[in-house]
Amino acid sequence: MQPLQTTSLRVADNQLFILDQQALPQQKQWLPASTVEELVGHIHALRVRGAPLIGLSASLLLALLAEQGANRDQLAQALATLRASRPTAVNLMNNLDRMKQALAQEHFVAALSAEALRLIEEDKALCDNIANAGSALVTPGSRLLTHCNTGGLATAGVGTALGVIALAHQQGNVANVWVDETRPLLQGGRLTAWELGELGVPYQLITDSMAASLMAKGQVDAVWVGADRIAANGDVANKIGTYSLAVLAKFHNVPFYVAAPQTTLDPHCPNGDAIPIEQRAAAEVTGVAGSFGAVSWAPENARVYNPAFDVTPAALISGWVLDSGVVTPADVVNGIFQPR
Ligand code: MRU
């Protein structure tokens, strides 16, 4: 395969490498993802993360394994294992369904490679379209709040919600970004803060529990988040804590926008109750770990509840900003979300 480089994926010498998103921002280290076991390990540990990126990394690895001589049965098994690596972000399933069709073709090696590269290029274009559609909603002097990480690290392009914020900043309309640290794994504090700093966007890092008082003081003009799956009725699964922000935004009359590409839509999922929510390890809540070491503060045998995502009901969302344009609450007809 031809060499390829995005913010967090690299193909060089026919090998896949990932930028370790658990080591950032203290260390910028690229790790090999040469086998299914290796990539699944990175996905479980959130070294590769973000709804679009996990689908793209899995697709690239399949294409590379095919080029290295894996047969159709081995690739089908690899595809099934990768598809099951995380349950919530439907981009993974949607991308791998496309790869499955390529695998069914006679010249599957070339077909898989072409399809993986097409998915990468498409994702870049989807991000650009989202940024264009979303930035039109950002008014001059905006103080925006965002949760988790939705930037170039999580996609092949400029990102989703963070792509909107970056373009709105270039257009001179962003006064400040409130960055939720995003417990438990701190994708906001580690990654969004780093990306905004690199882009020169003014931001202030806050703990997740500070959003309410900021909104009460009139310090937040809009909330922008990404999505891991959008159900047929417009309910949205995203990083845990998103739902609380949507409730707060509704109470304080702050617009709440969800930015996502078409690969995040799941028309087969009737509503948020049907979205599978990933449960994660207790250690992520009883302490923190990172390139700076591991710290644990809870009693050793503390019982823990650690869902990675929550569901925001469609009724709390002011707009779904897709690559095809902005869907408003008026476009949810008879309980069905109608993308343009
Ligand atoms: O557990 P993560 O870090 O993969 O969760 C990521 C999110 O929830 C993002 O908001 C979502 O995937 C959109 S990324 C463009």
C-alpha cells in the first residue's frame, strides 16, 4: 500500500502505525499495529480511539493483511474480531461492512486496499463538510464548551465538533473554548487541550463538574460534541458525561449541537435504548494512569460502575450537524430523524 499519514495513523513500508493517544501529550510515540491482536489491544486501551478512527484503523489493517498474503477465510475471521473490538461506535461496523463487500470480490486484495484508502479520503471530506456546515452556526465572540476529543486525532481529517470549532476560530468567531477534562480517561484534558493548543485556539481546561456553574453565569454560548452512534430517532450515544451537558444546556437555554459524519448514523437502531454501551475496567475510575505513571486513590476492592458512553435523547439536541448539512428538531418527523 502507498505510504499514508494522518494526525494519528501512518502506513509506512506496508505496516500500520498508530499514534499512542494514551501517551499524549507528554510523549508523541508511534506504535506498530501489525496484527489483529496488536490493533485490538490498542483499541481496548484507547491508544487508538474516536468513532471514525477505530473503523479506519481496522480497515487499513485488513487491507495490509491481505497484501501480506492472508487468505479469504483468515481475513473474514480478522474482520469479525475487529468488528467486535468495541460495541458502541457504529462507524467501526459501517466501515467493516464496506470492507466485507470488498472481500467478497474476485480480486479482493486490490479491492480491500482501494476501499480502505477510499474510506480515509471520504472521512477527510466528511470532516470538511461538517466543519463548513457547523461553523456557520457559530456567532462572533462565541464561548464554546466541548466534551471528550473529536479532532484530527479521532478522524482522518480535521475532526467533527473540533473541526467546527477550529474553522470557526479561523473565521474569527471563537473567543474561548471550555474543555471538559472528560473523566475517567481524560480525553479532553489530554487530547483536546493539546490539539487546540497546536491549532492556536484559546481554551481553558475545566473539570466535568464545572459546566453547570459556567452556564449559570452566562459563560457558555453553545455546546459542541461528537457522537459514537446516532439512532433512527436522533438519540445520540457519546462519551459519558455528554447527557449531563445536554440537560444543563436545556435548563440554561444554551444550544447543544452534535457533529458527526454519515458513518455514525445507525438507521437500524430505533432509539438510544437499543445502543450497546461499552462497560470498562474499574481501574479507570479508581485512579488514573498515563505516561506520568499510575495513581490509585480508591480502596483496593471498591465496587465501580464505568460505562464509557451515555445516551442523549433527541429532545435535548438543538441540531445534528452532519456532512450533508444541519438537521434541526423540525426534521425529526413522527419520531424519525431525517438526514438530508
Ligand atoms: O472512548 P472514546 O475516546 O473512543 O470516545 C470518543 C467519543 O466519545 C467521541 O466524542 C466520538 O467518538 C466522536 S470522535 C469524532
